[in-house]
Amino acid sequence: MIDANILDMLENIGRSVVARVNPAVTLTGTTAQDRRDQVLRTIRGTVLPRRLEFTAANGDCLAIEVNSSRVTDVFCVSDGVAPDFETTSREELADRLAQLVSDIATAPAPLELVSVQPETTLDADDVGITFSEISKCCKAIELSAEPVVSLVPDAPKAEETQGLANLFYDGSDRFGLGRVLASAKDGTLMSTAGDCAADGSAHVSQDLMQSFARDLAGWDKDTHADLDYPQLIVMRPSGGKGTGLAVLHDGEKVSVVTHEARRLGAVVGVWAALKGTDE
């Protein structure tokens, strides 16, 4: 016979469980040291072949393949070139991986993790670099005591001269697939980049932005009594996969950014940094 307390506990768990549609998990470390320790623990705790993608608030990314607590490949780094496991010595690989882990840990929080199945089957000779080797090299790399949180130029009151829409446009260049900056009044295009540029796959025309500005004016009319500027509007596909859309409206200009849905944390990170400069 099942104990009544166990049944009550299971019932409470069932009531409180909420389905998670976003595959990203936020690492809770408040300092760079905490986050580096969490990245290392994630590597150590990964037994089956997985592709681990760590993304910071500013869009910096480290994507690695891990198996049996060993890093067997690097797919994405924010700066420089990913190390070549076939031509680089084991000692150099360990040092490079330790630096990459330290770099992503010192990037602006929060740090998000997505774990997915590798696209290719791991070769038998892919022994990789062990957790112990990377951890040992990390001990030789000193980290800053506090996390880096500034994403905005150091110029005082920058938002007064540029506007938050400008700063959001600039701040999203690390993770935005396509970016648009336009007048909120009539949709006049001011700048485009990435997929939204004139030669991009998602080119935005002047007519489209004028139509968008009219829709935005209708939104302002419906919400002006409840919402003030700046406003951040985010849209993402059901299930958390695909392309998301982020719109920052500061009352005069509007910045539109398309991004991978899993990069929503980076969008929120830029927004939080800009709101800090606005206070």
C-alpha cells in the first residue's frame, strides 16, 4: 500500500509542473567563476554524445560536442577560429578549450544552455580532451570578480543622443539574423543589416515598413493609456524553434530584429542593459 504522504507529494508535483517549450536552460551563476564552474560541471556530467550550446546575454556563443565527459569538437566560438582537433596538439587544445570556457563565463549574464543530439555519429577514434585536462588549465586563467554587464557605449547619456532604438539595433548585431532601423512615424528606413539588407534573403522594402508603421500606430492608439515608451515586443514560433522577432519602439524610432528563437535570452539581455541606462 502506498503511503498517503507520497501520494500527496506526487499530487502537488503534478499540479506545479509546467511544460517547458523553450529548450534553453539558464545557468544561475552570478559571477564569472560560478558560471565557469557550471560549464565545467555540465561537461563532466555529459556521458552520452551531446552538442552543448552556451549563449550569453550579448549573443556570444560556445558550441561544443561532448561525450563521456570529453570535448570532441568545437562548432562555434564568438571570437577567433575554432581549434582544429586533427592538427592541434593535446596540450594546446586543452589550453584553448579552457580559454573558450573562461571567455563564455565572463560574457554578460544570464548564460543559457541548449543540449541537443549531435548531427553526426561520433567516430571511435574521437577520444577528445577530458574534463580534468580542461579544468586543470582553467585554474591558470584568472577571472574578473564581477560579471561583465555593460552592452552600451561608455558615452554618458548615450540614449539621449542616439535613442534606445539605435542602441538596440547596434547591440543586437551579435545575434541578429536581420536588423532594421526605421522611423516610427512613417516607417522611413534608416538602416538595414544582415538578412534584412538590400541584398539579403529577407530584404525589407520601404512599402513594407510603411505598412508596419501604420500597424504600430494602431497598437500605440490601443495601448497608450496602459503602456509608456520604450516598448519591447517579442514574437516567437510555437515550440521555441525557428525564427523569432523582436521590436523595440522608443517613441520616435523602431528597431526590428530577427533572430533564432533560442536566442531570446540574448534579446532580453540587451533590453535589460538598455533599460538600465534609461533609469
